[in-house]
Amino acid sequence: MDVETRQLQQQLTEAGQLPEVLILKPITTSTNDDVREIAQKGVQSVLVCSTRQTHGRGQRQRQWVSPEGNIYLSTLLNLRTPVNGRLALEIALNILQMPSLQALNLQVKWPNDLYSPQGKWGGILIEPISAQQVIVGVGLNLAPVSSAVIDQKTTSLTELGLVSIDRVRLIAELYLAIQQACDWFNHDCYNLASRFNHHAAFMQQQVEFEHFKGTCQGTFLGIQDDGAVQIETAQGLEVFYQGRLRPIDHAESSS
């Protein structure tokens, strides 16, 4: 067992959250795929983290650019109720509460982006195994990411002001944040709208929303407690559960 794995094991043991399987690796195809393979063996708790993915993916099977040096972490959650879109929102909100990130100006972009006024610094992918068991994958940009395939503004925790990066500590805090989010979800996401809207990107700004019937423009009013987006359009208040949100001033796409 290498030094980082021992340190992480110790930190999670002290927090009372040591998973059955804990794997740190320098490179993998996809940490979500790694967790899926382990879960098929009957394991109920697992953490896989890599510094690079060769076939990372985001929402709708889009490529997730996964250069070396960042954090790509996946884990398994067992839920009391069937999964819905509120889980990703809870995970994002709990990540913002990580102790190491408290000095930074961070936001959440509906439905699954870790955001800031400077751009996206991370993302969340949830892949159900069953109605009440899901794989959660989170990617955090520790260093600047530059790639022609990225279709929106990006930034990194370093650029946002995280001066001293303790990688093992960040991995531990991230894993614990996901577990805490699971508890919030299992308790019906109490007061979700108020908590989310306090950190929401583009709040009260003009946005474009792409949905299955087309697109609309209006003022983003945040979300309802059930996780639905609220857009005040010329026709009145419209509510959506699926789609892509972007500010009108920037042709960005939600991943």
C-alpha cells in the first residue's frame, strides 16, 4: 500500500467512513466504470480515485476532458428512495461545504456543474445501477485545463485561489461530502431550494434554456424544492425538470 492510500485510509477511518474498497491509481479509463465492475461483485461501499482518465464522460455520454493532475473520484451510494435530479444538486452543495474550499467564491450551475464567476471547475455524473443504487463520479480541476473540445468557460481551484493543495485531504473531504449529500437526499433534501439558490450561478440573470420542445429565454429564478428550474419568460413563469441552462451573454453549454 502506497503512502497516499495509507493516509487516505487513516483520514476516512478517523471520520468513520472507510469504504470496503479504496483504490487510488495514477490512470484509468473511467473511475465510474471501475466502481461499476467492483459493485458487480457485491461490494456496497467503494472509493476509486485517479489523477487521469482516458475515457472520462459527462452528461449524455459527452467526453469529459480528464488531463493528468486533477481529481477524478467515483463512489457508490445506496439510497432509501429512488434517485432523481435532486441528488446531483445535493452533492454539489455539499462539495461547496468542503473545509478546504471555504475561502473561495464558488457556485453551482444547474443541474450538475461546479461553477464560479470565472467558469466551470468541476462536474458531477450520476449513473444508476438500480433505482436505489447509483455510481457518483466527480471531477475537480486542480490545475488549468485547456482543450479545444471544451465548449464552455473553465477554470481550476488553483486559479480560483486554492494556494496549498493537499491532494489526500481533498479526496477525503470530497468523499465525505458525497456521503453527507446522500444523507440529505435520504432525508428528502430539506429546504433544497433555499440552499441551492443561495449558491446558484446566473441567479436573476437573463438565460436561455434548451428543453425537449425547443428553447426559451427569460430570467433565471432558481429552483423549486423538487429541483425544477424556474424561468420567468414573456409568457409567464415556466418550470423545467430537464434541459440545458446557459447565460444569454455567453454561448455556454451545460454538461
